[in-house]
Amino acid sequence: MLPRHLNNVPDNKKAKAPYNFVELPNDIIKLEPDSLPQQNTYYPQSGNRYTGKIECTLTTESPLYIRCGFTKEEFECGAESKDLLDFFYTQPEIKNLKPVIPGSSLRGMLRTLVEIITFSKIDRVSDKQRLFFRAVAANPSKDSLGQAYKKYVEPRIIQAGYLKKDSQGWYIQPAISHNGSTFAWVRETDLNLAELKKFDDANYCPQYIDVSYTKVNIDLPGTHQKKGMLVTSGNMKQENQRQASPRRNHCLIFECLVFEANPESAKLRIDNIALEHYRNSLTDFQQQTPFDKDWGILQEKRPVFYYLPEGSNTVGFFGQSPNFRIPYSPQGNGQATTVVDFIPEDLKNALVIDLADAIFGWIKDENIPTDLRQRGSRVFISDANYISAENDIWYTGNSNDTIIPKILSEPKPTCFQHYLVQPAETKADKSQLKHYASQPIDKTIIRGHKLYWHKGSNPDIEHPDGDNATGTQITKIKPIKAGVSFTFKIHLENLSDIELGAILWILKIAANPKYCLSLGMGKPLGMGAVKIEHELLLNTRDNRYSQLFNESKWLTGEENQSDTISKSEACIEAFEKYITDNIHPDDHPEGENAIKLDEIPRIQMLLLMLQCDNQLSADDTRYMTIEPNEYKDRPVLPTPFQVMGVPEQDKRRFGNINGNVPKPKKRDAVKISPKFLEGQILDAKVLNIKGVEVTYELPDGVKKTIKEHKKANFLEEGQTIKVKITALKDDGSIKYVKYHD
């Protein structure tokens, strides 16, 4: 079993964030490539293969913004994307009247959800960002990160030397040792060097100064017999140059005499991979004077500090000062880890084909066997074109006006207490937390798929300074408001009942008033909530090509949809059965095996994240602050169950911790009344209209009150209309309906 995130973070150790995670599965559901249909052949429905289209109507439930692309002229003049204001469009002459949602955005949204619900692999994660410690001063007695850092960087085990390079690459020539140390600390107040820049100087930067010294005196070279180099480090003032520097000591490196006596025996090679990771992760500070923008501190004859493992002659940990920045290196060799290292191998194996691959196709790396390197998609998603708006299209009410949204920074995966699983034994205690120097997979893994909480139809998205906001990070956007509708099509070819069922399951959720999907920019602010209504139209190609006309119209092959609703339900049922029958045993709920998809704990996490009818408070879904520093005690981000206040619903299996875990039992499938079906069309009477809320009287006298954003203004009390069932209760009775044209 993979490590599980603890199910109860104490209140005083609980973090807040606008995001949370759907945990990783214990294993993925694999497909045999030979089971996929040939790409140049039509398969009839009799073989459980379906071709057709899904007509969709998307309605925004909160402000939405998808930035337009560059025009040719903008690209050629070197414009930046943050300077592009317009919402996406395809026709410049009507861009303010007909905004467009690109099909690629819809496809990305749909694929992400398909990957989650089909227990597919999580391989689209970059391994380029190498992770390095940020908190070098953490107290090892109170902070697990400090413990890991001091394992490699502590005064008694750090040595100093000089960087050299030969035909084999970079190496370190150790400095001579005085009383067991190759360097000494020197107080700034004890130095009287004219060229020395003080820590609090306005133009301070690190320096390397040749000096000579006695036991108590530091002076210019040649004044005393002993020679060395004075090394000054960063002043720790970061961006606030007005504050006083907390640093008081400089470092003195003794002259390197061992090199002259026996250069061969003293060379300490720098691990080439650690060297590459260092260069690929240079900070702004490490690229500024006196360092090199491409090589950092790696310059001939420059002093360097390093840690040498016992019995080794290869250096993996090195830096500019004794408290140097080191990589998270679970293997202890100086090779920096990445987020990808914390994804189990079986969950990222590119050779494995899963349901998401089967539906959307794939292009894999060149080192993959030729027959598995690529395959075309069997779903094709059109752009979504504007059709209507409740009041106005634009968030500001004017197509020419823009807003400055709150500033959103890039994700910080080094915030390990949020992004890594913290098992129950940590108790969310700062001294016990797992981090990127912990053993991957065995001790911790990534939390899973990152999603954002919904924040209602009118979230607070604007910068508090409004149009007066300044800075390099601000941008202007032109979002559309809630209540704007678009239409698009999903074309599908030769999908199995299981594959079609996966897509329909998501669209069924998207039509449910309880849930919203997320699209576009600004999700941490609550932007991009959308609902989707759909209608499946299956196509029988053999009928389509049997004749040209259907009376006075073209024969499309879509004329007979009499059993489409029942086929749709059958596909969803087949999909749910396939998933519950094939997931890893530890992905089932504790004490029983799931029958329905929404009984699986990680799917319940997904549904909690998609919930939009019961939003959390703004304070529960905000970013924590730097001033005051709410991160300093490393609070842990709870599971979606705990955040939503339903910890009792967390039925994940945690392994045989107490030796008394009940054996799972197989339950009979829930019997669903055949009286109603999702997608079924019924007659309904309009009893009452209050704003956008419409109360319908359904057959058997059942009354349902539904929000009809688009149609409430056109309905009249007493009118008889058609409604479509969008969701059923477990007993088969009607849960939700929607007006049907």
C-alpha cells in the first residue's frame, strides 16, 4: 500500500489553501494495446463500439477568462502574453460580441478528469525542476527539514578547498588543515581592509579577497607569512535593502598547500550529475556578480565549501559559503530530486496504456517501441461558441473595460507540508514531517491531482488597489461573467461502452446542480466554474451510407435515437463496474468493496472538490500569508474530507495498523427503480418563479425547485413545459431536472 495522508490534522497544525488533492491510486488500470480498435475501421454498435457526437451547452457559473493568443504582428514585435487583454476569439471583427472557448481548453479539462476517474497514470509531470532546501537555518530539534539539512551541512563536517578543472571535469583541491579545520570564521568588526564591502553597504555583493594572516591579524597579501582568501557571502537582506543585515561573520580559507605537494592524491571529483543539477537550478543570487550566470560559483581557483561522505572521494554537496544551499537528495549523493521521483514507477510508466490513452491518443518519447510510440485520438472536441447571456457578456459590463486581478504566483512544490503525503505517524508534527529528502515512495509520495475549490458565482477576484495597482507581476484581463452560455460538440469514434461511459459519467456530474467543473485562468480566485448539459446522438454509419436522403433531408445516421438514453445509462453502468472490478484492493473503502464509482474514497475526494452548491468560507480557501508568516510552523494541508467538515466520510484503507482490520465484504448492487432514467424527458407544470429559481410539479405530484439561469425570464406560472431528468436518487426517484427546449 502506498503512504496515505493522515485523516485528522489537529486544528492548531492545519493549513489553508485554495487547492487540495485527489490522492493517487495504489495502481493504475492497464489496457492491452491489442484490445484497441484499428484506426481505419468502423465498428458497429453490436460490437459495443459507439460512434456519434455529444452536443453540449456550457454555462459559466463564475467569471471566466481564457486569454487570446498572439496575432502575427504581436508575435513579431515580441509582445508578452500578460499584455494580451482580450478573451479568446476566432473572428477579430466580432470578438466583443462572440467570445470563444477553445476546444483545446475543453479537451484538457475533460482529459484531466478522465485520468482521475479511470485510475490512469500520472505521467505528464515535468522532471526539469530540481528541488533544493530553502530553510537552511531550521532548528534540527524542532524541524524535520533542519534535521535533514544538518546531516550534510554542519560546521564540524564542512571543509573548504579550491575549484579546479581538467580534461575529466571539475574537482576540488582541499585547503590545508589547521587544527582539523580548513577555514576559520572572522568577525566583520575585526577586519580593517579598505576594499571590503560591509554587510550593510547599499552596493554590497559577495567578495573574494586575497589576504595574509597571523592568529589574530587579517591583512593584505604579503604582510604576514600565512596566506588565504577571505570569502564573504550574501547579506541575507533579500529584497529589503533598508533592513540591517543579520550576518556578522566572514570566512577565511587557508592557503592550498596540499595541491603543490601531491596534486593527484588530493583531487576530489565533483559528481557530474550533481554538477548538472546545480547548474540547472541556479537562483538569481547565484547568477549575479561575482558569480557566472551559467556556472554560478564554478570558476577556476575560486574557494568552495563542501561535504565529503566518509570513505568517498566524490563530492556531491558544495556551495559558496559554509551554510551553502544543498539539494534534496534522498540518496545522499548530492543528486537533486524532483517531484517525479515521488510518483510510484507503476503510476508513471510510459509503456503502460490506460483508458485515458485509449480515448485521447498519445505521442510518446522516441525510446518507446515503435508500435507504441503514437496513436490518434478517438474524441474530437470543437470550440465552444457563444449563444446567449443572462444580462451581459462581460464582467465589467463594458467590452472595452479590463480589470487587474489579484496577483497569483507560481506553485511552490517545495512547500512539502502541502504537496507531499504526511502519514498518520507524523501527527502533523513539525519535527516528524516528510519532505523531499525523505525516501520516495517508501516514506512519502506526492498528494495527487491538484484541483481548486469553487467560490460561488461572484468571488473576490480584483486586485485591492484596482487600476492603481503597479508592479511587474500585475496583468490585465477581460473576463466574462456568470450566466453566459456556449455550445460545443464532442465527436467520438469507435469508443467502447466503457470508454463512452467514462465521458458520460463526467458530463453527468457536470449537469448535476451540486457540482461544477473548472476551466480557464484564475482558478485559485474562484474563477472558471462551469456547468455542462449534454445530449448524446449515436450514429449508425451503415445506415448513413445506405442511402443519400431521408425524405427531403440528408440522411445523417442519427435519425433513430429511441434507445440512446438507455444505452447511455448502460455505458455508465459498464464503466463503473469495470473500474470497481479492476482497481487495487486497497483503493476500495475500508471493510467493503465499492459497487458504484462514487463509493471509492478517492472519487469521493474528487466530488468534494467539484462541489459548488455548498462552498467553503473565503477564509478556508485562501492562500496563507507571508506577513505575518503563517508558514513558519509548517501547518499541514488536510484532506478534502476534513476541509469540507465530513471526516466521518473518509473510508480510506490505511493498512493493518492495529492488526484488526475487517475483511472486505462484497455487497449486492443497489437496485435502481426502472421508472425513471437520467436524460428522460417529462411534462412538468411551472408552479412558481422567484428570480432564477423555478418550482416544477412533476408526474406523481413531485415538486422540484431548480435554478434556471437562462430560461426563468421566459417561463410563466401555470405553463406546461418539458423538463429533462439530470440526476436520480439512490432509490431511483427524481433528484434534479432541467428545462428542456
